[in-house]
Amino acid sequence: MELFQIISPVCYVVLAPLLGILLAGSDRVITARMQRRKGPPVLQPYYDVRKLMSKERSTVNGVQEFYVLCSLIFMVVTGIMFFAGGNLLLVVFTLTLSAVLLLVAAFSSNSPYAHIGAERELYLIMAYEPMVLFTAIGLYVFSGSFDVYDIATGGTMPILYLLGIFAGLVFILTMKLRKSPFDLGSSHHAHQELVKGTTTEFSGRTLAMVEVMHWYENIFLLGLVALFFFDGTLLGYALGTALCILVYVFEVLIDNSFARMKWQTALKSAWLVALVLGVGNIAVLFAFGG
Amino acid sequence: MSFTTRSPWLIHYDGSSCNGCDIEVLACLTPMYDIERFGIIHTGNPKHADIFLVTGSVNEQNAPVIKQIYGEMLEPKVVIAVGICAASGGVFRRCYNVMGGIDKVIPVDVYVPGCAARPEAIIDGVVKGLEILERKREDVERSRKEGPK
């Protein structure tokens, strides 16, 4: 175990909320500019969370806040394992656990809006999960190891062999980042009833924890995108960092130029992408790589 | 300035009115006025909202709805009555079903005049409401420190 593997997860725990705030804030500013508006300050997500913390404490039941807290903890654990260079499969599983715990929190209330939101989120998990798994499998077939550390220091950029898987990951990133056309379960923009379904019954401190969870999640997801460009050299790290930001801006553009689609479309298209780009790419690797 | 006044989320409810004020409230969201630059989010969820924006008057049917939305909002919260109907019932005042202004059922903090209220006036009203919101937040904080009575 190298020093890097200790420093990097510590940096993640400390810096991810800060970077997450800037990311979410600039997302809102860029979105506003794309709509010819001025937009809020870049630190707006931070103000929102601080305000939510100062609101009256009240939840619909005793367990909801606990589930959301667990979701946040597992999200942080996901990031820690990823940035410590740990096993990619474990990372994928804890990521899913975090998403499922948020669903359970939404299901724990009796609100029909929360239930519909949680069900739609469930469809999204069904839609993106195969592609997330193919990403891990693809990186394994490419490097011969599930360890993020081995993949990142392998000496060759995974993107050169995993272009299809990368495109598939960017596709399902729209769902993970809660952006149109696939923001069915809960959108990060101001929306009404159904589109905000999952978070309907969260308020005050609980909602603040959901926001913080998204900051951690977004930074982890960008890390996963950047991993495709890491080859152990400084150039690879710089390229990865630059391109994951570019991918995020691309997602904002998609968010602003598409209408919301039905869950059937989300499911069909995501599985088609996973099958064609994910399985196709792995098959090509096996056929030519040996 | 505290974080509460930097991130006021508002919920909008239309009572019985001609929808004139309603449209002016939505106009505040357009690029021309863009209330999001103040951190304001137009939410549909009372549990997320800090400001309750009501247009139109109260009638026998929507009184329980207004009470419920108000009850679901967490402290600190502010109620803004937009337009003359929300203030007093306006031209509908004498209708058999109309009870009058919003203050007949819930306490109102700011009254925005106009028929229809202009977007500038609505934004001005919200900014006035922020001062009251800040005072209420201090009250909530104080009562939290003192503990339950």
C-alpha cells in the first residue's frame, strides 16, 4: 500500500463537498446562462444546505432520517474505496446500496408522491445498473484486475480500448447525475410533485443530507469518468481531470436541450446501450486482445 | 445576512382569482426578472418552502387547502399575499362563496398591492418578506437554545 492510497481518500472526504458545491453551483450558473438568465451565485448550493440545516426539525417518521444518513455514509464509503484504489466491484455494490437506501427512505413514508418517485427511481436503477457493471467488467478485462489502483497505474489509457464502454457510461451518467432526459425519480432543478418525487417527504436536515450526498456522488462519478484516462503518468491525470469536467459540461448541455422521457424509453435505451456498447466492447476485447 | 435570506424557496398557491397575478408570479421566473439570482426556487412542495405566496382570495372550498399548506411548512416561514384579491377579496369580495383576504384563515406577513401585481412589486414584496423571515429564524434559534417549555 502506497502513501498515495491513504492521502487520496482523505482528500476525497474533505475536498469532495467543497468541489461538489462548486460543481453544483457552476452547473446552476451554466444552466441559467444557457437559458439567458443571470443565475444564482456559485455558492448557492452551500447557502441552500445551510438554510435547510437551520429549519425546524421535523420528519414524517423516526426511520427516514436514519436511512438517508446511511445512504450518505455508504456514498462516502464508495468514494473512499474508489479513491483508495480499492476493488471496483465493491465500489459498484456500495454505490447501489447507497442509491437503494435513499429509495427505502422515500418508501418509508405513506406519501403517494414519494412512492411514485421511488418507483421511478427504481426503474432508473434497473436501467443503469447493467451498464455500471459492464464498466467494471470492461475495466477488468482490459487490465486483468478489479483494483482501481492497478487500472489507474496500468501504463495504458483504458479509453483507448474501452471507447464503447466509456460512451455507455456517459449515457447512463445522465441518470446518475439526475439530468434530463432521464430525471424521472428526482431532478436537481426546481420542479413540482412527480419529478421531485423521491425527495417529497424529506425536509430540513434530511434534505440537506441528500444534497451533501449528491456532492459526494457527483465527485465520485467524475472520478470514475477520469479513470478512463489514467495511465500512471502526470499527463494522464491532467487529461482525466480536464475531460471529466468537459463530460460534466456536456451533461449540462444535454440536460438543457432535452425534454423528459418516459421510464420505458429510459429502460429500453439504457439496456440497448449496455448491450451494444458494453457487451460489444467486451466482446471485441476478447476477440482481439486474447 | 444569514443563509435563510440567501436561499428562500417559495411555494405558490392560487385561490379564487382571475389568474392575472398568477401569470405575473410566473413572469418572475423568466429571463427578464430571473428570481433565481436571489437564490429563490419555485418549489411545489410545502415541506421544502420558506415563503408561501398566495394569489387570489379565500373561498369556502380552498380555505382548508391554504391551512394545510401553511401547516405543512416548517418554521421559519413567511406568508405573502399578492394582489388585491389576496389582500381583501378585491372585486370578488361580495361573492357568496368568498370569505375575503388570505388573512381570514392564516397570518399574513406582507401584502403586495396591485391588480394585477407587477413582477417588480412581487419581487419587492418577497424581499420585504425576507427581513421578516430573518427575524423569525432568530426566534426559532432562540427557542431551540432555550429548549422546550
